[in-house]
Amino acid sequence: MTVVRLAEVARVHGEGATAVHALKGVSLEVGAGELVAVMGPSGSGKSTLLNVAGGLDRPTSGTVHLGERDLATVRDLAALRRREVGYVFQDLNLITSLTAAENVMLPRELDGVRPRAARKEAMAVLAEIGVTDLADRFPEELSGGQRQRIAIARALVGTRRLLLADEPTGALDTRTGDEILQLLRTRCDAGAAVLLVTHEPRYAAWADRVVFLRDGMITDTTDSSLVSAR
Amino acid sequence: MSVRHSLLALLSGGPRHGYQLKIEFEASTGGTWPLNIGQVYTTLSRLERDGLVAPGESDEQNRVTYTITPAGREEMELWFATPVVQSDRPRDELVIKLAMAVAARKVDVTAVIHQQRTATMRTLQQLTKAKRAAPEGAAQRLVLDSMIFQAEAEQRWLEHCEAVLKEER
């Protein structure tokens, strides 16, 4: 089942002579239980691709479908994003005045879930990724790897089908980075669709399929035969 | 490559017979280097000749157990204390191939790079999968890590080549 589908997506920033063509006709699908990695140097369009796939940005032309829904027809994108899509960024954006558990609860509370229920959901996902003991700590009391785990928990809470990760291993050492990928992989094997943007080959290699992006275009891709072999 | 020193290292953990050494060597190196049992016995008899190991009694299956000698322990420690030099590495076929593709001028170098990059990424995917499936065995996982780092270095180099050639054009 396809969770997100981009068809001939182009994204142009600006107009006329100074226009920047960030994406030039990119087509890409990510299915449930599939981990797809997008690799490319800075300026290749990776982050734009991720933003468009998650409804944070709209394409100049082409279509983006999340499940059956064409994002161009969705009026309240913010609500759809909160319910369906989880984001993990390099800059974690954890709120420093909230505890780990409160950070994870936040998107659910924004969605109108009552605090008790939101807390329960948050604790469940923290338990799933093995960091229950960190629930009542503040971000500054956590290591870089622990903070990234909390950010991932926040992206996973609720029933999001699509997880978007932009350089989620940032400045982490390779061992902690591998642990983060293990988490994403586990979530994926449980049925989520994961789209990962990275410039590090070792993390891209956790994916079922690796797509190489250059100057806004997909230049080559490892086939997805590994999915069925799994 | 030092099978000789590897056997000494394994024997420093206690007496073992040849077949045990073969099994332990292969397990520790993640199955990346299968040893011929004949090679194990040849190496053991050379080590014995040099006074680095001493044979003991045969067991009921007629297998001789070997023990490391103090001289053998010294030899092993010297091995671990000596850094490995990279100077006598054989030439890398991929490097030569790319250099020739650039020198030949009429070859589509970018296509060569893309093909290799995709192939190396597949290797990297397989290694990562093998590592995830690897049972608890630090030696074995570290061997896989070494191969992962090497494939990653090749991948990075290919991306570097692509970027450099793009500027040159």
C-alpha cells in the first residue's frame, strides 16, 4: 500500500532570472513498511523533497498524494500533518521548558486529545523505544542521543503512517547514529512508511531503497528487490 | 596476513587443538576468511618448530592440543604492539578504472560513477543487513563494521569524484 506518492513534482523558489529550481520533475513512492533513503549533496533538493512530501511546502507543479488524498485539495494541511505525518529534524526543536514526556504529548494535545490520554500515549511510545526512565527529564538534562530519541518518540506518537526524517543522525557518533536508524527500521518493520534524507552512506544503507538526488532530479536508485528478500 | 599471529592470539586464551582454532578464527572474523584445516596444521607445526607453541597429549580422537609458550606470548605481544603499514596494499582496480575513464576522454565518466555508486550502495545495504542479523559477538560485528566503513569510504570518494568532475566540465 502506497502511503505517499509524488508524481512529476517540481518546486521553483522565486521568479524570473533569479528563480531556483529546487525540484525538477521528481516521482517517488513510499509504501507501508518501506524505508526509503534520499541521498545527495547540499543543494540537491533533499530537504525540499521532504517538505513537499510531508505537506510543509506545496509543489509548483505535479501532485503529492498522502494515502488517497491529493494534498492540493486539503484545506487544513496543518491538521492533516499532525495526524498523519511525523517529523524528525536535525535541529530537534524540543521545547526546553517541557519535560521529555510533555514534548511527546504536545502534538496530541494540539489535536484535542485530553492530557491524561495524551500522557498515556506518550508513555507508551517512550516505552516502545526504551526510554521510559527519561520521561520526566528536561531536554538540557539529556545527551544528544537521548534528545534525538525523544524527538523520534514525538514524531511517532499517535497513529502516524508516515515518518519523515531529515538528517536525524546529525552530529551523533556512528554508534548512536546506528541506534537511531535501528529505531526507524523497527518502526518501519511495524508498518510505517519512512522517508529518510541523509548525506551519510552508512545510514542510507539501512533503507530498502536508496534514491540519489542531484540538482533536483533523481539520477539513479538501488532497486527495491531487497524489500521482498527481507 | 598473519594466520600465525592469529593462532597465537587464540592460544593465549588456553590450550586448543587445530579444529577448535579453525572454528574460533572463522567465528571471530565473521566468516570473512575461511581457513583450510591443512593450513592450520602447517602453521601449528611451524610455530612448534620456532618454539612458540608446544604440543601436548592427544585426546581420544587423536587430536593434539597445543599450548602457547612464553616465547610465543612475547611474539604475540610484539604483534599487537606493532602498527600495520598501508604501503604494500595492492592497487585498487576501481581507482585505476576511473582514472582511465577520465584519461580516455570519450568515456561517460558520470555513468561509470553512477553505476559503481549504486553497486557499492547495494553492498553497503547487504553488510548493514548482515550486521543487524549478527548474533552477539563483538569480534564478528567489528569485522562487519570495518567492511561497512570501507564501503562507505568508497561511496564518499565516488561522490567526491562526481562533484570534482562536474566543476571541471
